[in-house]
Amino acid sequence: MVKGGFEYDGRILSPLDEEEIRGHLRQVKGKVDVVSVCGVFSPVSNTQELRVAELVREELGEETPISLSYEIGSIGLLERENASILNAALFTTARNIANGFSKALLMHQINAEIFFGQNDGTLMPLKHALSFPILTIASGPTNSIRGASYLTGLKNTLVVDVGGTTTDVGVLTNGFPRESLIAAEIGGVRTNFRMPDIASIGLGGGTIVTRLPNGEFKIGPESVGYKLVERALVFGGDTITVTDIAVAKGLLQLGDSKHIQHLPADWVEQVFTHYVAMVEKVIDRMKTNNDPTPVVLVGGGAVLLPTTLQGASQVIRPENASVANAIGISVAQASGEVDILVVLNENKDLNAGLEDAQNKAIMRAIAIGAQPDSIETIELEAIPLAYMPGNAVRIRAKVAGTLGTTSKKRNN
């Protein structure tokens, strides 16, 4: 910890002591691979964090990866600090993955840019992904949600993504995954970076169903995972899985049904009813009201569920539901977003604050690769912060647009 930080309204809480910072950096030189910087109320004013980043490069080298908290989290010092540290810890992993992709493309003589899926259902270029690998966390379910929207044409619905080990339930709002409004916990550590509002349970095609001595059963959370075609009963294995139950119920034809003929029909019905109820409970939890709502089933395990679910006005299993994840990432757009704290006064009213945030979000989207004339505003809101003195508001702006064609692609 070193001197520095701002008040909530942008006034300096404590000036930087650059000699103190340089001294600390010299002490850790050669002992650290990456650096995380977090300042008090840096989302209000980022000047001190940016200056510390300059000092880091001067003392530790220009190539030192730096994670600045104002770029990752919002207000909430400890949660933002945790998010910034986690982002820094992922730098090496992201670099290794990116290098692997780049080498694979070169080996196959594919001249193409690399983009990563973000956890809001949009894309970011390779350079952005290397700086913010934390934003890829939970990008899998959000791709499926976007894919569900594309396959059905729906913009507002619940999406149930059933895979091999888990079932993820998310909400599609205006064509994009709904963002969580609560602090996300990663490994038990509270963070406040952007995360989708996803509820997950340990239920998938490979989930193990255990027969208990008293005739009852236990479903998951253990799974045979990718060894489903080796260990499931219908494939000649010795493990009862949810896939076996679905085949026994007649929901799908897979493998050899003679391997499951010994399972009692009433027991199969009980297991089936129970795992369907598990999904229905999550659907009920994710709904914003008691009214029935459309539910879209996607994922490789979508066939494990019936086309009638409690709490659903209709259950849609679109064609190509099993590859909704791939479709979602292939139609994804480039996005830009801003989450800032603004103190309103005679020099800046609410409309000016909203316009400023929207313009900054648009510029970020363009920097990532969005075509300017295709950008649409997805979210623009102001949240009063009554617990702070003065007229302080939190402004959130998010935009998205079609990914543009780069000069490299045009030349080829």
C-alpha cells in the first residue's frame, strides 16, 4: 500500500508519492511477472493509476503487463482490487492460449485475425483479450444465449443451455445476456467486474445417477464428462447417466437401448421427474415475475429435457440447438461500455453525463473494431447513489456494432 487515492467527487484524497512507489518497484524488480494497480475511487479519476503505470514501465520495463483496476471494476475498493489481481494472474494463461491459436493458424496458412468471446455475448480482438482476460470468464453460456436469440429471433426470453456436465440458465434481454447486478464470487473471493446473470447446476448428459441401497437415487454433481461414450450404459459402459435415463424415457435414440432394459420403469420415471424439477427450480429463480415466460433449450444436452416445463409459457428447442454456442460466437458483435461515477453540478447535468458516457462507450466499441454506422445503444442508465453526500450518480452505458472488415483482410 502506498499513498494516493481520490474522494468520491474526484478531489484528491492523497497525492502520489512517486519516490515511495519507485522504491517499492525497485524492491520487487525481478521478483514479479505482472503488476496490478488499484486506487481509491479510480473509476472517478484514473489519473493516478495511469501515472503509476508509467512508473512501472520506467522501473520494470516497457513490456511489463499491468492490470489497472479502473478499466476492470466499478466502485467498491476491495472487490475491484480482487478483480484487478485476478485479471493480472490470468495474463500468462491468456498469452499461452493466444500463442497457441496463432501458431495453429500459421501452420494451416490461415491469414485471419483472432477474436475472443467476452462474457457479455460480444467480441474483443486479441490485443484486448491479452489485457483483459478476466472478461472471458463465463463467456461460454453467454455465447449460447446469443445463439439462442439468433436461432429463434427472440430478444427477451429465458435460455437453458444443457451441456455434458452442467445446465446454465440465463436471461436474454434486448438480444443480449442480462448482466448480474450483484458482486460475483470467484473461488469464494468477491469481485465486481462485469459478469452475466447465470445460474448453473450440476446436471448434464454425463451426470452420474447413483442407485442407493434403499431403492432411491442421487443425481450428480459428479459426471463422466467427455467419457460419456465409454462409460454410459447405452454405450456398453457401467455407469448410469442422465443420458441413459433420457433414452429409457424415449426422449432420444442413442447407443443400444438393450443395455438399459434392466432399469425399472418406475425408478426411471422418478429420476426423470427429479432432474426436470431441478431445472424448473432454476427457471423459477431466474424469472423476474410469476408469469409464464418462453424458454429456449439449447446445447448438446437440450434433448434431455421435455418440451413442457413448469413456469414456461412455451418451450422452444430450435433446429441446430446443439451448436447454439458456436452460432452465438459467430454472429457476435463488437461492444464498448462505460461504468463511471459522476457528480452532477452546475457544470454537468444528468443529460450531459449520459451523453458523455454514451460517447465514450461508442469510442471504445470503434477501437475494438465496430463499424461506426452500425453501433446501437444497448444500455444507458443513471443510478443515484443516495448514501454519498452531494449529487452523485453511477452512469452505465453499453453499445454494440457489427465487426468491421480490417485493411489486412481487404488487401487479401
